Amino acid sequence: MLGRLSPARRRFVLGTAALVVVAAAATVVAVVATRPERTEPVGQGSPGPVLLVPGYGGSTASLDVLADALRAAGRDATVVRLPGDGTGDLRDQAQVLDDAARTALARTGGDSVDVIGYSAGGVVARLWVADLGGASHARRVVTLASPNHGTELASLASGLGDTACPAACRQLATDSDLLTALNAGDETPAGPLWVALWTEDDKTVVPPESGSLDGATAFAVQSVCPDLVVGHADVPRTAAVIAIVEAELGTGRPTVPDASVC
């Protein structure tokens, strides 16, 4: 097609394309450059309160089950309420998580928090650690069935307009600027210990392996419980997943558990 353009028009098109590429690269560099340079990791021996971050849409129903189980095990657990309907800018949601962490630390006198991010909530937790200083407050971060590298469903929906695909939906597309910047360099910044768990039966996070994170203790629940069938919505309220999360939030280093959790 370029061959049919005049030399001047061809130079203009190529120059414009180059500017777009440069601008996109500059956006990634700018975001990475503004991240906190110093991190002082918290101790791993004294678990503090647990914050659970809901997924896209903000529903807390499935996380309430996990939170109740953690409380029964003696942990202080709070489900974070996201602004609006949980479909707004994920960076604003990360600020809400930051406020919740500071409130929990002040209330309990703890030295750190553990964060469980379900679905899009895992991306919110990652933004908090990477860009808002959460690395100095988080002891463990667990992402559950999170579109850490996007989901093809959001990529498809992003072409339907802002009403059908609000800000968080567009940010969860596989090639979004937000995820490109977040995944540039180190996917698991220093500070907390990271766990990424997903289900092979996921039909919302597509492909399910998007739930993995470089540098994390990362595994599919079916690698531990091969016969377990669990869809996206049921991940936080499935008994085996609850047992896995409880183990990963202990004082030992996170590991892939054995089949006793099944």
C-alpha cells in the first residue's frame, strides 16, 4: 500500500508511525522511571492483617468466604471496598488499597499487611506495590486467577466503546498501556514474597496462564489437585484454594503445596 503513495506522502506516513512507536515506548519508560527506587522489605516472621481486593465489578461475595476462613484461622482479614462499581481506573483502585493498608496498619499496630488480589484485584495489588510504595508495607502478595498479562475477553470488548468496556476493562486488554508498563522489567518487585495461582478451567481470564508471574511461586491449582474443576468465579471460595492460600500466608517461604490441600 505504501508503494502507491507519493514519496512525500510515504515519508509522512512512516514518520507518523515512528512517532507513535516512540511515544508508546516513552510512556513505558516514564511509568517505570517514576516508581519508588528504594524498598525496605518488612520481616516475614510476624504476619499482620490481610487485605482482600475484589475483581472487576467489585463484587465481594466469593472473597467474603475466603475472608471468613482466614478469620476462623486467627487472621485479621478485611475485604477492600472498591469505589463505584469496581470498573473504574485500576490506578484509582490501587490508591484505595493504599488507604486501606494504612488504615489496617494503624488499627492493628502491625508492621506489614498481606494482600490477596482476586481477578483484576491482583493487578490492583501489583500497581500498589510497584507504583504507590506498597513494596515497603506488603509481606506477601497472592494473586488469584488474575489477568496479569491481560485477557482476550477484554481485548475483544475494548472495541465496543466506553460504555460496554469501561476503564478497567480496557486496561485489562492484553496489549493495554497499563499492563505493558506494569510488566516491563520486573513483574515481581522486591519487597513482598509473591504467589500467583490460577485455574486451568478459567473462561474469564483467557488464556488462564495469564495468571502467572515471573519471579513468583506460580502454579495452576490443577497442578496440585488434578481432578479439581473450578471456574473463575469459584476460585476464592473453593476449599482447596482456601487451604493453599492459608499455607502461602504462613511464615515459611511460599512453596507449591502437596496434594494434602485437596
